[in-house]
Amino acid sequence: MVKSSWRVFKRDLSRLVTQRAVWIIIIGVMITPALYSWVNIAALWDPYGNVSNIAVAVVNEDEGAESELTGELDIGEQVMTQLKDNDQLGWQFMDKEDAEEAVRRGDVFASLRLPEDFSQSFVDIFSATYSEPKVDYLVNEKLSAISPKITDQGSSAIESTISTAFKQQVANAVTTQLKEGGGEMAQRLGDASTGAADSFATTADAIEQAARELDGMGEETDTTRAAVGQAQSTLDAVGTTIDDAQTALRQVQQLTTDLSGTLSTFTASSSDALAQASRALSTGVASADSSAAAATETLRSALGQVDGAVSGATQLLDEGDARIAQLEQAATAAGAPVGGLDALKEQSALLRETLDDLTALTADSNQTLDSADQTAAALRNATEQTSQATSTLGDALSTSTPAITDAINRMGSSAGQLAGSLESQKTLLAQARSLLDDVYPQLDRVEDVVAQVQDNLVSVSDSIEVARGDILALGRAANDNQALNTLQSLDTEKVSTFLSAPVSIESHQVYPVNSYGSGMSSLFTNLSLWVGAFILLITFRAEVDTKGLEHVSVSGAYTGRFLLLATMAIGQALIVSIGNLAIGVQTVNAAAFITTCVLISLCYLSIIYGLVSTLGHVGRVIAVVLVFIQIPGASGLYPIEMTPDFFRALYPFLPFTYGISAMRETVGGFYSNQYVTDMAVLFGMAAVAYAISIAARRRLSGINMVVNQELDRGGLAVNEEVHTVGSKYRAEDLVAAWLDRDRYEDNIAARHRHLVQGYNRTMAITAVVGLAVLAGLMIASRFFPAEKALIFGLGCLVTLLAVATICLMEFRKKQLEHAQGLTELSDAEIKRELAAQSYDPFGYHLGDDPAVAAEREDADAGRRARR
């Protein structure tokens, strides 16, 4: 194979050298692909450096606004000022009508308008009538596919400018308020410190006064204790007096009973006896009245003393409650609660309840004493009546006896009532004595609570004094506080600038590339090498003729022509790569850059040459289809992640994927074994294409012959003569025709008739179904725009299936028609064809050319003779 390949290569090369007119074509074939790369790289060297030529109209109708926080705010004017110094885009300032007309006419690519209430919308953010500020953005997308993206970036830049201006204005206002507030805060802290210290001093004085008054409460408690003891002694004396009065009253009752019993007996007695009895009665009544009066007077004196004690205790409780209120107020002001105040208030309430009971008991006792006085008066009245009756007894004893009896009875009843009243007084005195006995424990508890409160007041006083010192120290520290000093020394401009844009991005390039053109050079260089290899297969024949060659194998002919094309492909790669370096394309290693271009060119040539040599015109079509599929599908323009699923699925199987990646390694820098991996995959693809092409060359040559014959009928297509391998007939057909010509002829005729009968129907069904499916996919793409890439892929697949079906039917028909030609050959001709299959299975001959056939026949005869 090596020798035959070398012979083919030398013959082809000598033909090119001797034909000087061909040199011009060769030069054009070598340079034309490079021009594609150079022109595109130079044109796109730095397109984003010229975005200032992208005209964008700006309309400012903002009328400004004002608020207490921001002051006067005119964002529109601030934006205009900043855009005049901004060369990011070609800003043009005009009114609304001119801007809209300029966009429609195409003088500018887009327009931005700030409405009248733009600044007011920002100010309204601090009120309940907030509405989002809006910028009217008008873009003409008809002018360019890229310019709207650029103007979108410009609108985003304006949005950022507006946000920055507003935040800077607000931040400036806020920091100004903070700075002013810092001074006021320092002054207020000083005043608050002084005022708090004075308040604590006043509180301390009030607590000290309360402590002194609590000492007075102790003395008053002792006085109350003595008064209660005196009242108890008085109550005891009153009890004794009441007992005496009751004894006297019982005597009066007995006398009245005796007198009433013996009155009738003594009616007839002498007036002396009656007068003696009357005098005895008067004496008894006078004694009882004197005892009752003494008892009542003593009781009234005791009740007066009780009232005095109760009044004193009540006044003492009122003063105590006032002191408790003062203590609570002082403790609240000082922030230091005093323990025991609640207990003291509870004891005061219990003592006040006891005093209320004593007051009610005293009132009841006074009412009883008033009743006793009335009873004594009635007794005296009865006694006087008895005396009068006795004085007149002597005159009308018989007529006065009932009156005397009645008077005596009334006197006894009055004495009984007075005794009952005195008994009630004894009960009230016992209750009063019991209440007074309860006063002592209450007074003891009051003394304990007062002592506890006094101790707490001492602690609170100390705490207040400490707090006063802390407050004064805090006031002094506030004057030296670093935060307040910092707040008062704020630089409002710097702070507002920082708050408007608090973050800045610091970029670091991992694999820096000097220009956009250098970044795109990988794509354009790969396209140039692919197109260059394709041009070679259009300009030069893929079929190898056997003129001047005695014996050529399939692999020898294929490899020999590949060597010729590879020589020119290497020249193309050298011209493209060296020219790229000359116009300034970046590379980390020039030798690696050039070598990579050469290797990629050879790989692409292997793939395209395999397609064309095995499939002819169909292979050329596939090579063209691969170009426009690989541009979006190999991440040449955009990251593959941005493309639809259809292209992402194809990405790992496209040669450009690895060719572009390898070139990028030489341009930007190498990472690990990425370059070796890419080149290994690309070499693998080229090797597979080379091997499959040699293996399929013999089997697919018949298809190429049929296709070329059909194209020849049109008279317009340029075709190559297909050089078949060995005989142009299939070996099985040759054997069948040799063994039984008639049977073979009948078999081929039957097969041909069967195919022809269904040929038109199959072709029509294939065409109709294919067109219907394509129409359905087109309609589906309108309803599912997000799936257009997938629908496009399905459309391509349906088209390929339909074309493959039609080609297969046509090839089968032509194959049967060609097989029928065997029936027209003589036995000798069939023998020659069989000999070609048997003795020279890899030999080439040119169709039905008699000269070539005779030359091959003579060569075959010579070989057989030598054998």
C-alpha cells in the first residue's frame, strides 16, 4: 500500500508541477480560506471598543421634586450631567418627538425618556402615595440583532446611574442629619446627665426626710400604745361602775316588787307607815339614780378617751400612708425598689380596719348611754309621782292606791330596762377591750415594718448616691465618646458616595486574552480550515485514475490522493496561522499555535475527504451541513449552555468542539491535559473516518455511479468518473449469470418488475409523508417557540430519512437495471469480470473505457501467464 500510495502521490504532484496554469488555482485555494479568517478577525478585533458609535437618544422631561429628607432632588438633571461625561454609548440629547422619529428612521438604535414626575416618584417613596419610577425605553430591533443587546446594557447603565444618584442624594441628607443630630445628642447627653444627677440628689434628700419622719412614726406609735393602755384601764373602771349600777338597780326592782306586793296590805295603815315607805323608796331611787349617773359619766369619759385614741391612731396612719407614698415615688424615681413597703401598706390597712371597728363601737356605746339617761329620767319621774301620791295618800288613800301601784310598776320596769342597757354596755365594753388587745400586735408589726423600711431606705440612699456618681461619670465620658465625636465629624460627601455604591468589583483574568478578535480567532480559524479542506475536494478530484499506474490498491489510491490534498491543506494551515499571528492574534506559544492549525487541518481533511470519496456529491452536502451545525453547536460563538437542547446533544460528537477547544488552549493558556485530550479525540475522529472510508469505498462506489449517471442526465452538474474497485458487477451476480444465464435473466427481470410496480407508489408516499411531517413540524414551531431547535432537528432527521428512502429506491432500481446488463455480455466478457474479482479485487478501472479495459485485460493476461 505504501508503494502504491507513493506512486499515486508522485504522479499527481508531477502533474501539478508541469501545469503552471494550475498554480494560480492552487494559490487561490491556499489563500482564500485564510482571507475568511483574517477579514473576520480584523473586523471583529474590538467591536465593543466602538460602542460609542451606537447612537441612543435621551429625553429629559423630569421637573424635579423636593422633600424634607432629600431636599431639592432633580435626578433627570443629574443623569444628563453624568451621561455627557459617559462614552459607553453615543448619547444624543433631544426632545420626545425627535427621539421617537429618530428611532423609527434608524438614526438612533434606541431612546430613553425620563417622564415629568420621575424625581417626584422617588420622593413619594417616603409617603403613602409611592409609585415605582419608570423610564420609557424604545428600541429599534430591526436595525441589528446585536445592537438591542448593547442598548439594553446602556439602559441598565442608566438605571444604575439613576439608582446611584438617588441613593447618594438620600445618603447625603441622612448623613447631614446624623452629623447635626450628633451635636444635639452630645448636648442632650450633658443636660440629661446633669438633670439626672440633680434628680438623684433630690431623691436622696426626700429619702432622708422620709427616714426622719419614720423615726417620728416610732415615737407616735409609742404614744398610741400608751393611749391604748389608758383606754383599757378606763374600760375596766367603767365595767366595775356598771356592775355597781346593776346591783343598785336590782335593789330598786326588789323594792318596787315588795312595795307593790304589800301595798294592798298597808292600805289601811297609818299615813306614817306610808310616808316611811315613800321616803325609803325615794332614798333607794336616789341612790340608784346616783349610781347610774356615775356609771354613765364614767362610761362617757372612757368613750371620749377611746375616741381620742382612735383619732390619734387615725392621724398617725394618715401620716404613715403619706410617708409610704413618698417612699414609693422616691424609689420609682431612683430605679431602686425599697423592700417592705408592700408589707407596711398591708399592716396599715389592717390597723385602719380595727380603728374603724372601734369608731363604730364607740358610736353604739354613745347611743346606749343616751338610752340609759332616758331610762334614769323616767325612773326619777316615776319616783316623783310616787312621792306625790304618797303625800296625798292620807287624803285619798282608797282612791289613789291604783295610781300608786301603777307608778311603782312603771318604776320597776324602768329599772329593769336600765339594767338591761347596762348589760349591753358591758358586752360593748368587752368587745372594745378585745379590739384594743388586738391593737398591740398591729403596733408591733408596724414597728417591725418601719424598722425594715428604714434599713431599706439606708440601702436605697447608698445606691442612689452611687448611681448619681455613675451618671456624672457617664456625662463626662459622653463628652469624650469616640462614636459621638466620629458622628460629629462625618464627611457627608464621602459617606453618601460610599452608600450609593458600597461595592466595587475587582476583576482578575485567569487566562487573559488581548482582544475580542483573538478570542474569536479559534472559531474563524477552524472554519477556515474546514472550508479550505472542502474547497480542495471541490477543486480537485477525489477519484484516482489509473493512468500511468500498473497496479493500484484501494488503500493505496485513497492514501496517495490524501497525501496530495494533505500537502495543500498543510499549506493552507500555515498561511492561516502565520497570517493570524501577523495581524496580532494572541498566543502563548507560536509554534504550538501553528502546529495545532496544521494538525486540525489534516483531521478535517480526513473527515471531508472520507465523506466525498465514499458518498460523492452527497458527502459534499453533508460536509456543508456540518459547517452550519457546528457553528452554533460547538460553542464557537456562545457557551454551549446557552444553546438549545438539540445542539447540546450534538456537542460531544462535532469535530469543531475539540478543534476550537484545542486552539483556545494555544491562545489563552494551557490547563492540565485539556489540549492533549482535545487533540486525541480529534485524531480519533479522523482515524475512524479514514478507516471507514477505505472500507466503504468499494461497496459505495456503485451508489456514486448511479447518482452521477442521474446527474449527467440533467446536463448541468459536474461529475467525476467513478472508478470502481475490481469489476463493476457484484460477484454473486457474475457467478449466477455464469452458471445459468437464463435463470439469472428471469430472476433479475422478476425483481425489476416487482420494484417498478411499487416504485411510483413508494416514492409518492415517501414524498407526501415527508412533506406532511415537515408541515406539521412547522406548525408546531409556531405554538412551541421554545422547542424550535428540537423541531428543527426533527425536521432535518425527517428530511434525511425521506431523501435516504428515495435514494435507496433509485439505487436499487439502477442496480437491477445494471445487473440486467450482464445478460448482454458474452461468456468471455463474464469470464473477464470474474477474473477481475478473483485476481485483482482491489484493482481500479475507469467505467466502460475500452482503452482502460484493454490495458487491464492485457495486464491480467500477463499475470496469469507468469503464474
